[in-house]
Amino acid sequence: MISGIPLTGRFKPNRFLHNSSVKVEMGAVGCSGFGESGGGGGFGLPAMLEVGVAVHSPTPLPCAWLPRRANALPKPNWRSNSSSSSSPSVYCSSNHHTCGCQVSTKKDRVFFLDVNSLCYRRSTPSLHSFAHWISLFFSQVSFRSPVIAVLDGEGGNDYRRELLPSYKAHRKKFSGQLSTSSTCSGAAGGNFHLVITDVLQKCNVPVLKIKGHEADDVIATLVEQALRRGFRVVIGSPDKDFKQLISEDVQIVIPMPEFGRWSFYTIKHYIAQYNCNPCSDLSLRCILGDEVDGVPGIQHVAPGFGRKTALKLLKKHGSLENLLKAAAIRTVGKHYVQDALAKHADYLRKNYEVLSLRRDVPVRLKEEWLSERNNRNDSITLSNFTNMLGEAKKIDTQSFILSSRT
């Protein structure tokens, strides 16, 4: 029996234990495949800090079962507890030899949150979008595990814009001052990043913002440092750029508006989707381009050169650079493929430089950021934040009605 569930019928031990839908000994099931719990704080606005402070966490509240959607991605294979213990742990507390459970050495887990990507509704900056997804993040995904939030630094896009002027050219920037419906009481004039930073810090999440660097590069740099320390990493973001970091110890958790939840994306999901190794992801995106980021693919100059052709070539040659070197000395495909690779090699290499995440940002992972997060302020902080946004929206709506009558 696992947490009071008899192992009969469709409840097969191996299915549960390798699916992480069930967390034995703690009895938690979450939409994400991980489960912990959260609690309550207040809302005000201190001065913007470049780096916040991580605080130790209290004991979590009991967990609850959440329904699994039919269309949800398969659950990953990690346990959800973020305890700092590094001793071997058993998935099943009783008779694991007879039920086929596995014993594994548990690694601690750290989350990196790509904040800017959560602050858009379609292509428009929105504090309501941030409030929605951060509330779900703390209730569905990460409860006590350490979370490090990262914002884009001023001028973070400049390096890539110099290489490719179309890079993120269509995306609206956060304005320094927000409209009434986007501000909160006492929000220091409504500065977007100040409001977001205040909420996250009240939830005991350190916030990083490195001038001259995008959040993606800061996260990529810190991910490498976390892996070297023996942590597993989860990146919270809808950004496809992070797929180039996926490995057995790096997952992505993606906000999915169509399901109203976050879903985990693992190396197994990647291989099932693309039928190639994630180490080829960057090369694949250089060939196909990234419409969201304004990076055109090779199909704009060679229409027949699509995903199927790119995947076939990368599975054989491994990387874009290997493919370009091979194409320079011998035939690697059909005439239009050979011609495109020969004529547009520099174009593809520029895409590679633009889309490649940097790992050389001057930032160091601090020990205090890796402590269990104190989640007791979550409920009150997020509730107050959401209520204030709602009140501000009502005021904005009333002001619009009055102005339209005059």
C-alpha cells in the first residue's frame, strides 16, 4: 500500500514510482509532478534591490491530491521534497524490494525563475499576467525549494541587437511608469520592476538584475554553477532558448495558458518531440530561426530547407558547425541543401551567436540563496497583490467611463 492506496488494478507500483505522480511518505500529487505546500505576509514597496535575501523556511503544510489532466505532459522522475539531506532515499517506505521500487540518491533542487517572460500577456506587459503565473508557481510547482528570480538588466539586449537588429525588435518594453490599472497603492510611481521585486522579496525570493545582461544569460551562468554544486535545476519560463540547457539534471517548467497550469518539460519530452538529443537544440534553432525573438531561419532564403531536413542533417553531423564544415568539403544533401549551406554559412553562424546562451555573466551563486524558502508569507502577499490590482483596475475602468461621458 502506498499512502493508503492499495496496489491493485491500475495502481501499479512501477508506474507511480517512475512517474512521480505519487510522492510516497509525503502523499503529494501536483499538476507538475512535484508537490509541497505554502502559507501567508503583507504588501508594501521598498527601494529596488539588485539582489534580495533568501530566508530559511518553516515546516510545510500537508499536501493534497490534484487532478491530472488528460492532455498533460508525462510526469518527470524526480521527487518533490527539497530537504537539504543528501542521504539515499527510498521511493516506497515499505516492502520496496517486493514491489519493485528503486532506491536513489536524492539531489537537492533549485528553481530559476525567468520573470520577464511571465510579465507579458501576448506581447503586452501585464502585471496581471505576472500575478496569475507567480501564484500558480508557488501553489503548484515550488513550495519550499529555493527559488532565484532573474530580471533583464538595462541594456541586456544591446549585444545581440548589434549582431542582429531584428532581435526582439517587436517586443514592447516595460515602461518606467505604469497605467493606473497596473499599479498598486504605494508603488513608487508604478515602476514595473519595483513592484515585481517587492512581491518576490516578500515571498522570500532573491531577485537578480545584472546591468547589460539578459535574464537568460544570467540564468544559464547560474545553472552551470548550481550543477557543479550537485543540484538539480528547474527553469521556470516559456522561453524556448532554455531547451539548449536541458539534460538529466536540468528541466524546464512552462506556463501553459491553455491548461491554466505549469507543466514540466524534461529531456524525455524533448527527445519525444524532436527525436534528437538536446545538445543539438541550439543548432536546430539556428537553422529554423526563432520568430518570437525576431531571428529569421534559413527557410527565408531557402524555402525547401525545413525542420525535417534540419533534423536529419543534425542527427548525422551532431552540430551546426560540424554540418557547415562537412558541407564545405563534400555533398551532405540535395542540391538546394548544399547550396543553402554554402551560401549562407555566415548567416547561420550569426544566428548561432545570437541564440546561444552565454555562461560568462559576472555573477556568483550565493550559499544563502540555496536554503529552503520560507513560504509562510506567500498567501497573504499574493492575495494582497491580486486584490490591489483588481481595485486599481476598477478605478481605471470608472475613470474611462467618466471620461467617455464628458
